[in-house]
Amino acid sequence: ISDLDHYDYDLRIKGLIDLDKFTRIYPIKDVKLTGIVISDVETRGRLSEVESGFYDRVASDGRTDIRNLTVMTPSMAAPLTITDATYTFTPTKVVLEKFTGKFGRSKFTMTGDLTNYMAFLTRKPDLVKCDLKVKCDTLDLNEWFSDKKNPSVESMDPRKISVWPVPANLDMVFDSEIEHVLYEDLRITKLDGEIRIKDGVLTLHETGFNTLNAKFSISGDYNTRDIKHPFFDVDLDIKELDINKA
């Protein structure tokens, strides 16, 4: 590190961390971590330019590999496992070349990239772009919740209901292909479609699924640009729903 007015830096990180051994030395309260992280990353730039948002002037390259990473906390019904993941770094983006994981019965893979990632790392309000594709054989949502039953609509106190704000600095495209979704007694198959987050609006584009022996298709927006007056506009298309069977 040089020039302590602007903080020019030229760093290289190369090594292997065994998270099980590392957290024995530096424990994280209520979190159990195991697995291996291997990094060989080099980055050069000027901190003052990063803070000013000139991310194109930052040079970064290298890769990080994750092997058999397991995360478990008391609030989780099952451990989250990342079997194999590889991230590569370029001056403009982080590329998720492969990501294989598991949560209970839910197995999934992911690929994609993250652009303007320096804004995310420095917590700046600049627009972060993300494009992800997720595939999953079985998504068992019952395992994602604790044993406590979710409160019914009738039991909710309107004064305690809050609005989920759609991030305004995130431009994200999320493509999903999920074979089976389980939630309580509901069985959903062939859940796929595109979800986009941009400028404080969440958009569902031809997101479809099968359930109750019928085909459902949803398109629409959820807009929180005015957080005090959020609104939604959704089209629901249902084909061949047998009311008696449903």
C-alpha cells in the first residue's frame, strides 16, 4: 500500500483455509462452519477511486474455489452445504462458473455473473448487476421453516406487517428451472420462468408451474418505489383446472 492520501494498493491473496480449524481459533457464535476455501486472487487500484465509483479503473483477476462448505445455525432446520463452487474475478465482474449445493432434500446448481461487484463490497449505492440461472430437482420449502407454524392471516397484527422494499440499486435477472416444489400439502412441478429486479420493481415474466392437475402462469410487477404506497399488477392465467379435483 502506498500514497496514503489516495491509498494505492497492489495485493495478492493466495492460500487455503480449513474453516473447521479456523473457527476453532476464531469461533463464530452460534455458527458451525466446515469446508475448504482456496483462493488465488490479485487486485490493484486506488482506494479513493473505488470510493468514488470508478470501478473500471480497478484491476482484479484470479479465482476462488469452495469445497464441501457446510453452514449450520440454531435457526436452520438443516445444514446448507456447498459441495463445489468456483468464482473467477475479472476487472469488470465476478463469474460464478459453477455452484452445486444442498439444503436438506433440496439440491441445486447455479451459474451466472455479478457486475459492478465493487459497489457491493464497498456498500455503495451504485447499480449492481447480476444474472443468475438456478436449477433444482426438488425444493422442499417445509424444511426451510422451523417447527413453529406460520401465523395465519387472521392472527396477524396489521400494525406489525411491514413492506419488503425491492432494492433500487440492484439490476438482477434470475432464471429458474425447478422440477418439484413441496410446501405443506401442495405439490408443484415444472416451476420455471424469469424474475427481474430493477429500479425498485420486481417483475415476474411468464413464470409458470403445474399444480392441482392444471397449468398456472403468472406475469406482473411488484413496485416499491414509493415505499409508503407499494402496489402490484399481476396477470394470472390458469388452464384446465378441475374444480372438483382441486
